[in-house]
Amino acid sequence: MPAKPATTDICLVLEGTYPYVAGGVSTWVHQIINMFPDWTFSLFYLGAQKDPKAKYKYQLPPNVKAVEEVYLFDQCVDGGLLGGVGGKWKPFYENVRKLGVRLPVGDRHDLDLVRGLLKHVGDHSRVGFESFWKHPETWNVAIELYDRYAPDESFLDFYWTLRFLIQPVWKLARAMNRLPQAKVYHTACTGYAGLAAAMAAAETGKPMVLTEHGIYLRERIADICRSPWIPDQLVRRPNLDEPLGTLRRLWIGFFDVIGRMAYHQSTDIVSLFGKNADAQIHFGADPAKITIIPNGIKTEEFFELKKKRDERRSREPGSQVVGFLGRVVSIKDVKTLLRTARKVCDVLPKARFLVAGPHEEEPEYYRECVELMEQLGVQDQVKFLGPTQRNDFLPQLDVMILSSISEGLPFVIIESLAAGVPVVSTDVGACSELLNGRPGESPAFGPAGLIAEIANSDELAAHLIRVLTDHALLDQMTASGLRRVETLYHENAIRDAYHELYAKHLT
């Protein structure tokens, strides 16, 4: 990538989030940009496939000066032919073979070798992927890798797995010359976006900041272990004590390598809470680089919402309204929410469940949820509201539910507590810390909700029934949640921490 003058202060390298997806990481990105109007930002957005109907979910602030988009799984448009392997591509294949002998990779030499391979692809971007993939030498290397690592697998399955691993990285390497130049590269994950930020930082000598909301590798391991499209025997709920098939280990190894590249290249690594920092260290991050900076909000913006909620509860003293605010996608495990609703309504027939959030991201999953709702016979108690304004939604609720199988530090819990709404959540990410307090929390504010095991609808239902029928407990949790977020999760503290982090690289 040729050196160019910096055009913005900070380039945010993003994967499948802002500005096309609302909530979660996108909320944080929008907040960060707005916190620092005197610094300029650019966006390098990585998506799967381009949707011509997709629209921004956010109005970009005026300090966003450039946006580049790359779609990693769109069909490749082939370019020039690779030709023979005795010229510029000979070192490439030699290094691929070196790397193949050293799998699994992990040390700095290996990571430098991977980066060199990707740089070679970017520097020779006129060569098309199909030309590379169909070249006899690529075929020879694929056979060598198969014989060494996967002789008991179907070669056809191995062949397509290898192609699906390489093709998006090839496309990313070719697109690196479009990545906006900046003084700092900041990414929100260690996946493809982390790889892009690491490549840019290494090539330009600029600092890289990584803020990991969830642990990307851990989430990919769970996805890969559940995925039926990877053809081996392990299609049950992930149990990492059991042996994984070769193809699954290949996918996990791939995400492990690019994760280590991101950790290695990062000047600063931000974790949202302590357990996440421990996981980052486990997956290869240097503890000396890690800083804890949680998500935060302007709690004063929620005072009016709490007032409206209190007024509604005074008018409706027996109300039993449970809310969910988020995307209707598989990682939120809305199906467990629906099974929970059935069990709650069996005990509390007047209870209602309101599911607010977009459902176009995984339309098949949404259809399955609607079918399950009808099968369970709760269509009169459960309402899918679609995209709903937070300020209109939170005052309607007595309790918020979060049934996710993976989270970082979810804004929805902080916002719910700030609006006076206790939360029943699965034990993922920082949810337990938000509801029960950080280790050694002083003063101890007390519980602001209840925690259940992942996918345990019996436990979720029992917790909801308890909170909805014990008004004193609900009021106590409301007060505890308000005190905790006002003290520990106000936006001002988060702004100051990121200002200090950015300023040391920009001034």
C-alpha cells in the first residue's frame, strides 16, 4: 500500500455494523464520533454482500469525512492472469509452503509471513482470484496441505473450505489501497476488520487501537461448532473438550491467526470489562496493552423516561409487561425468549411480552420465531413491534429481558436501568457485572436484576415471575440499577478515557 498523507485523524475499521446496523457496537461507534467533534473520522466498512436496498441507520456526523465500503463475499470480478510461477509469484508460493509446514501458526515470524502474503496479493491486485485459484501451482499446494493435514476428509469438502477461507481475505487484500489514510486506525473486532486495521498500521507505521466488545474468536468458535454447513460430525452445542473435525479446526485456526495479528499489531487494546480482558489474554493479547473502558450513556437523558414509567405503573399497578429491545437474530436467542413467555403466561395469564427491534437481518430466523410463537400459542401475549424508538418503548415496561447467547457490555441493559427498568438476563458478557456489580464494588449498590443460564427458559421464566409478582423486589432493583449506572456508567467517564487514549497518538 503506497504511503499517502493522512486525510483524517481516526479511521474506524468496521465489520457488519455502523452505519448499516442499529444498536450494539453501532451505538458505540456513533457515540465515539459525536464525542470528539474536533477530530475528523473516516470509515472503512466491511460487509458480506452488498444489498442495493440497504440504507444507513444513522445520519453521519459532519466530522466523518470519508466512507469506503468493501463486500467480502460478493462475486469476484476476475482480473489479469497469473501466468507462470517463475517470476513475481514464486516467492509467494514458497512462503505459502513455509507457512503450511508450520501450521498451526502463532509466533511473530509466522504472523509476519501471513502479512507478507497478503501484501503480495495487494501489490499485485490486477491478478484475479479465479486465475490464482485455478492455477496449477495453487492446486499443487492445496493437495500438499490436504495430504498433510486432512487425508481422512473428503478432498472436495477440504477444497471448498480452503476456497471459502481464502477468497474474502484475497478480496480484502486487494481493497487495502482504498482504506482511508489516517493518523490512528481503530477497529471494533479482531476479525476481518481487525486484519485490515493491522495491515494498515503495519504498512504505514501508524498506531492501531482495538476495542473488542465481544470476543470475536470465542463467538466464531461457537458459530463454527454449531454450523451444519461444515461437514463433520460435531453439530451439537459446542463442547470444546471434544475433538473437533479437521475442517472446523481449519476455520477456527484461521480466525485465531487473524485475531493474533490484530492483538500483536495493536498499540492499545480496550476491553469493556474484566472477564473480557481475561479472554483476550487467553487468546493472545498482551496484558500490558489492555485498558478497561466500559460503555456509557448520558444518564440524565433517561430521567424523563423513568418519570413516565413511574406514572404508568401508578395508573396500572398490576401491569406485567416484559420487553425485549434488539435485533431479532439468532445470537439474541429470541426462540428461548418465546419459550420463556409460554412458561410465564402459564403462571401469569395477564403477562405481555413486547419484542421491539428490526428483523430484516436474518429473515429466515424471524420467520421461524413467528412460527414458534404460533406453535406455542402465545400470539395473543407476544407482539413483534418491529423497529421502535427507545424513548417510546422503555416507559411501557415493567421488566426487560435479554436472552442472548453472546454479548459484550450491552447498551440495552445500561439504558434500561437508567430508565428504571430492572433486567432479567442470561449470563453472557458483562450482564452479571451490570446487574450484580463489579468485583469489589464499593459502595455495593445491590442487585438490579437476575441472571439465568444461557438457553434456560425455565430459569428465565422463574426469574421473571419472581420480579413481576414481588413489587418490593422490583422497586429495590429499580433503585439499585439507577445508582449503579449514574455512578459507574456515565458517558463523561468514557469520553475522558477515550480522549486520553486518542490524544497520546494525535498530539
